[in-house]
Amino acid sequence: MLSFGFFLVHRTLGFFNIAHGEFAALGGYVFFVALTGTSKILESFLISIVFTGFFLMAVERLIFKPLRSFPGEALLLTSFGLSIVIRSLIIMLFSGRSRGLGQADPVLHLPGLGPLFGSDLAAFFLAVILVIAGEFFLRFSRLGLGAIAIGDNLRWAVIHRLPIERILAVTFFISGATAALGGALVALRWTLETSYFTYTIYAFVVTMVAGNSLAILFLYSIGLGVIISIANKLIPYPLIGETAAIFAIIAIGLQMLAKRRRQSFKQTGRT
Amino acid sequence: MDILVAVISKFLVFFMLLTALNLLVGKLNLWAFGYIGFFGLGSFLSVYLHRYWGIDAWTSLFIALFGGLLIALAFGRISIKLGEKPFLVLNLFWTQAVYSLIVFYGGPRGIFGFKRPDGFMGILQSPAGFLMAILLPAVLVLSLSVYLYARAPLHRWAYFVRSFPREAEIYGYKVDSLRTALFVVGAFWSILSGILYAWFIGGTDPSVATPYWGLLIFALVLVGGVDSLSGSVVAAVLLTVLPMVIAKLFAFSPKASFYGAHISQILFGILVIAMVRFFPQGIAGRRVTWSKEGY
């Protein structure tokens, strides 16, 4: 889910939104505040999704819009500056400590793998729905095709009078909404943090190796999660497990890149 | 006086690291987020070898330096050859790997208890002596190297490779080799600055060797100014002196100190956003980072 929003922004504007983890954290905190106020999980999810979606739309309009003609590196740096601001604001408002939101009893005990919680199942099914909906959005909807067109060539998109503002607004709303959903689920399942920068790194890695395919992104994301879980079980030091998992994904990605280059060379004589 | 020495020492250490990164970004436009990994590796190796293997400080310095250089050579060669995007990904991975290594062996707080050697008639034992005898000469050598490099033929070759890589290859320039060579030179200074940082604080500091710090250092280079020694000075001031000044301003209560620290972060974030929009060449830079042109 977190990778989906990251991928969408990369596909549309061609930059890596380093602040994505902070948007997820923001979504998590909005969820926490809403849950404290309403005590209803579904309503809190909805509030979090809507708030973060509109927040990201506003950020795009105010901060990224003047930089649309700049290269991706400029936008990456801007998003890094934004991540520092958002993280510090969250810490100032809510303090820097991690919070546990409490977890219901597990719904299932898998032999050898451990307990399965409701949030795990929800995350998995939501991710599957997101991939299917995302594929439909990008391949068959006008806005989705417009987002791809903007990503491929912004000038041509302007010349062909695509509704750039509307497309980008929707794209960033979806990115913010999915980040909020991911952040809220992570907060429910584990802890609510002031920044999910580690997840930004994961999203960065899987987006880079997945190329333009949402299905491959989904598979790599699942694969990364599975490898991290297995590595954490085998190697009792969490960071080593995560590092090994990232290395595995990168190695697979480089293999696929080499394969694509060989195929491209065979077809066109150029890499 | 001790505080002044500490601030100047920290400034010089990070000036070295920032200049190393500025060298690579400025001359070849290589976004080496992983240099903080070499910084962390240098500090970890020198402290670990001294504390746990009983090797004396100077020997562990040289082992850390040359071991790190060999790793930098292999890593630089492979990652540069693979292309721009794999280079970025591998740099981030490298930083994560080094951070994991440091925490695995030393815990989240790092390894402490490192004693500077007794050489130089015991001068190095005092922070001021360490600053004058080691840090300052190292920074002067680095600054002189950068100054001379800017007037050497290698500088023109690097400009050609940065601006016209395909044409450079056609003309017979070994583009990847030149990039790797500069990568290794920058890595040398990063590793050395990491070692000297460990000598300065008496141990390792894992919090500085994270991917986040890799991006922070990079952003600082851009805000300070690319392809310019004065840019590195500005960046080092922003990293070391400015947070201290703001902390002093807000030191009247613990709550104020807490907010002061985060206000300085927010100001820095806003500065990065503003610099990209209005001053893309940075405060003291010679060219725009993402422009291949400029000399």
C-alpha cells in the first residue's frame, strides 16, 4: 500500500517522493486522533484517508506545482525538505515517542509462522484490491492514462490539452489516501511512529526494480515483506534481516534489468 | 573554551565529509548518498579493531582506511557500471548495510571507550591538541587538494565527462574509470573523516550512519552550494554551528529546548525547499546541481 502511492507519484511526475513515509505517519496520527475521538475504526480510517489525501493535494498545488518543469532531482530534494518539516511538526504536536494503538486478539494461528491479526488480513486484501483497481485506473481510465502520459512527456500532455491539474490532483489524492491507509494499518499492527522513513526506503527499492509494472511492484512488495519476516525469524537482529531482504530484492531487480537490457539489445541493437 | 574546541572539531570533521561529497556531485554529478556509509564504516572499523582486536590506534586507522578504500573501489566500480538508477539504489542499500553492521556489533548506542594514541608527546589526548595536530592539517590538505584539482587537467576531463558522457566515450575517455577514480578519492576523505570523528568522540555513533543522514548530508551540499569549497563551509556551518546557536537561544527551559531543536529542523526543511525553487545553485555554489553545464 505504501509502495503503491510512491509508485504512482513516480510514474506521474518522475520523482521519488522522499516524504511519503512522513505522509503515512501523518495519516497514522490522524487515524489515532480520530480513533481517540470517535472510538470507531472504520470512521477513523475514512477521516485519515480523506484528510491525508487532501493534504497531499494541497502540497502538490503549493509546493510541487512551481517545480513541474524542473528535473526529478529537484523534486526529490524538495520532498526531502518537506519530509523534515512534516516529521518535526508531528514530533512537536504529538511528541517523539512511539505509541501502540492496541491490537485485537489474533484471528488465526498459523503453525510455524505465528498469529495472524485482523489488520494483517485487511492489509493483504486491501493491497490486492488496490493492485487490481490501480491496474484498471492506469490502463483503462482517462485520468490514469493521462497520468501515464504526463509521466512520459509533460510537454506533449500540455500540447494535447490534457487536464493536467485534475490528473495530478487525483494522483496525489490517491497517493496520500493509500499512504494514510498504510500508515494507519502499520500503527494498528505494530506502533505509531513519527516517521516511516524505513518504509520509504522499501518503497524506493521496489519501485526502482519494478519498473512500470504495478503487478511486479505488488509481487516485490509482498516478497520483501515475506523475506523480512523470514529473515527476522532466522536472524535474531532485525536490521540484519531487513538489510538482507533489501539486498535480495535489489539482486533480483538487477537480474531483471540485465535481462531487459539483453532483450532490448537483441531487438534494437541498443541497450 | 572546551565547547568552542568541540564545535570547531565537529565542524572540521563534517566539512571533510561534505567536501568529499561535493567533489563527486560537483565534478561528476554522481549522487552518492552512500558516502555516509563510508563515514560510518571508517569510524566503526577503526574503533572495533582497536577495542576488540587490541590493535593500536594508528594501525587500526590505516587498516580501516585501506580496507575501506578497497571496498569503495569494488563498490564504486560495480555500482557506476550498472547505471544511474542502480547506483542510487545501491548507495542507499550500502548505507543501510553499514548501519546494520554498526548496530549489530556495537548496539544502537555504538561502541565507546576508544582512547586516542599517546603519540605527539601526549598532545592528542587533549581535544585542542587533537584539533591542532590532526584535524586542522587534514582539512588543510583536503582544501589544498581541491584547490589544485580545480586547476588540473583532470578537472577539465571531469567537466567533459559530466556534460557530454557519450562524446567523451567516443573520444576515448574511460568514463566509468574516471567516475570510479573520483568516487574512490571522495570515499577516502569520507572514511578518514569517519575515523577522525570516532577519534574525536571516543567511539562510534550509529545515528549518523543512517540512510536519512545520507540524504541530509546530500541536501546540505546542495543548500551550501555545489562544486565549491565555500559551499562546503556553508553546509558545515548549517550542520554544526546553526543548530547549536538555535539551541542556545531556546535554552531557557527544557520545553523550549525541545521546541527549539525542532524549529531549527523545520527552518532547515523550509530552506531546502526554498533553495531548490529560488536558488538552485545553492548559497555559495558555482552551478545548478542538476545542470550538466557550468564550469
